Amino acid sequence: MSDTGNFDKTGSIAYLCDEYLKHNFIDPETCERLGVKRGLRNPDGTGVLAGLTNVCDVVGYDMVGGKRIPAPGRLIYRGINVEEIVDAAVREDRFIFEEVIWLLLFGSLPTQKQLTDFCGFIDELRELPKDFAEDMIMKAPSPNIMNKMARSVLALYSYDDNPDEQTLHNILLQSISLISRLPTIMVNAYQIKRRVYDRQSMYLHLPKPGQSTAEHILSTYRADQKFTKEEARLLDLCLVLHADHGGGNNSTFACRVLSSSGTDTYSAIAAAIGSLKGPRHGGANHKVMEMLGYLMQGVKDYNDDEEIAQFLRKILRKEEGDKSGLIYGTGHAVYTLSDPREVILRRSAENLAIEKGFEKEFRMLCAVERLGPEVVKQEKGLEAVCANVDLFSGLIYRMLDISPDLFTPLFAISRIPGWCAHRVEEVVFANRIMRPAYKYLGQEQKYIAIEERG
């Protein structure tokens, strides 16, 4: 700070940081001493029970005698194991994400007529309001698609004739509208980002009637609008597996917290998008692909498990990779022996990996899946660690020739049905604002007149 009291441009922020750190500190050990459950997690790693839900269950262990016993992972949508849903899609050779949207929102499987009518409703809502793309996306492009998606969702408030009404009818209408429009917003935001920030051509294709969500994304994303059914089916599978993950995951919890305050649908969903953007939540598959690059470059023999394991040890020791000490795609807050989503994606991705020339990358990730948990156990002493869904989802998007810019946005497209289902539940049944407590640690001090301060 200068003698005149003005902050200079180069030193002001450093000065302010020093000023903050001089007067602020919270020792993590104090949290343990006072019984504060950091991250809303119990000492045994389980989540603090914050509410009730009928939407989704995430099972990663059994509780026996008050202890966590590792178990194969299960993901349950409205009482139905997600593996049954995936098996039905394969057996019946059809897209099934729209059926999952219905299931999560309403709690039952749709009849054929209900599903057909619902898909038609989504079709009608996919196109953005008149001049929305020009006014809200093109005139204020963003280098990050997640930020633009959140801003666009907030902007849709202004296009709603009844944005604040908290009735079931209105919230469901808003939810289906956002579920339908968010893929279009994502692709538009990406195309304009390409033009402004990447200096490449952009392609703004109109939605085609009768397409599934996966087909709609690929059709509007690709310049020639061409894709194979296998590609669309694999993307549909990714959408299904990411559609929900219980009320306690960070973005869904953010949506429920905002919904508990009585705020509007657009604000609650925009908050969920902001949460998902965080690398501790939705950005991990991008980090897996970055880690894969380090592995492919640093390992000489891709078939040598010991060499791969040694490289993973170096990653944990912050000697290789991005020096974070993390094996991305390994470990989960709930799953212990297996993440069912990861198992399904690995099984489903193999054929396309061979077909598109990504077999070496696929095998390397299989090695990480196989070796990573044991390396973590040896280096960190952690038991029951498994690969998670992020391990293969990034590779699948790369095989589909989807830009890394869209890895996390695609997660948001998948998850918005779950967010909306939990929002409806929070508004209709919980009906109480969330207000946890924080222990105050500040020291008492007296007010000093400004002319007496040093």
C-alpha cells in the first residue's frame, strides 16, 4: 500500500492476503477436538444424515455392528438397480435416458404412450426462446462452458411468465423445460467458445425432431451432424449412469439447500451447475485423461504391471503426474469394492476402443483399475479403495471425438434430471430451510477509534 493510502496494482492483492492471514486461522485439529464433522462426514467416513429421499440410493458398504463392511457397489434409481436399466437398453436395442428422466422425476416406469408423449414434449422444448442464443450466449461468450450454462439457466428466469411460483405443477414444468434446453445451451455455448476463444469455425445446428438426447447432442455438436448408432448408444449410457447419485452428492445437496430457502428453480439449478464445475466433484474425468497422458509417456512397457504400479506410486508420492499426489479415477466417498458405473462403462467401452484405435489407452486404464487400489493401500494404508466412474468416462468422450471442454458439461446434462427430482422432493415434502451450525472461535476485542489505530 502506498503512503497515500491507495493500493498499487502489483502489490495490493499480496498485501491484502498477508493482512487476512495475519488475523485468521482455524486449526483442523480444533475441528476434531470439538466434534465438528468436516465435509459433513462422520469419523467412520459415512455421510451425516441430513434428509430423506425416495429418488436414489447409493450402496457401497454394509453396516454391521456399527462398522462399515466393504461390499460391491450398487446404484438404485427409484428402487431399480441401474444395471437392470442398462441391461434393458442393450436387450431392447434402444435409447433409455428419457425413460430414466421420467423414472427419477415421477417415481415409476412410463408406459409406452407416456414415454412417447414425454419424448415429444422434450422435443418441443429443445429449441431456445427467440433471440436467446444471440442475446444471452453470443454477446457474452465464456471460455468455460459450465459458467455459461449456469448464466444461461439464470437468464431463462426472465423468459418465464411465472418464474417464482412454488407449486408442483410449475416446478415440474420448469424442470422438464430445463432438462430439454440445457443440451442445446451447452452445444451453443461450446460452438461460440470455439469461434471467440479458439479462433475456429462454429456450427449452430437446429434440433432435429424425433432424436434422443444423446442423438441431439451429437447431431448439433458435430459439423457434419453424422454419428453412428453405437456412438449415440454409448453416450446415452453415460447419461444414464450419471443421472443421479443420491441427495448427498455436492451438487444435488447444493440444489436442495437452495430449494429449502424457497428460491426459484433457475437459481437452484444454476447453483448445482456451479458446484459440479469444481474439480473435486465434476471435473475428475478431465484429470484422468491428463493422468493417462503422463502414464502413456512415462511407462515404456504397457504390459508390465510392475512398471505401471511403480509409476502410480510415483504419482502418489507427487513425483509424477500433476504432482497432486492423486491417482484420478480411484477412490470414492461411498463405494468400497466397486463402483457399478465404472464397471458398466469399462465393459461397454472396450469394443469402441478397439474399433477407434484406443486399445492401448483402454488397456492402460484397465491396469490403473486393477493396480491402483493396491498401490493406494500400500502407500496410504487405505483399505477397500476401488476405481470410480471417472476412470473411463473421459476416454469414452475422447473416443466420441468430444472436446474436453464438454466433459464436465456433459455431466451436468446427465445430472439435471436428478437435481430436478431432488428439488421437487425438497420443496413438496421437506419444507424447512437448512440451517446447520458453526462454532465461533473468534477472540473478543474492543472497538478502537480510527485515529488511534496503528
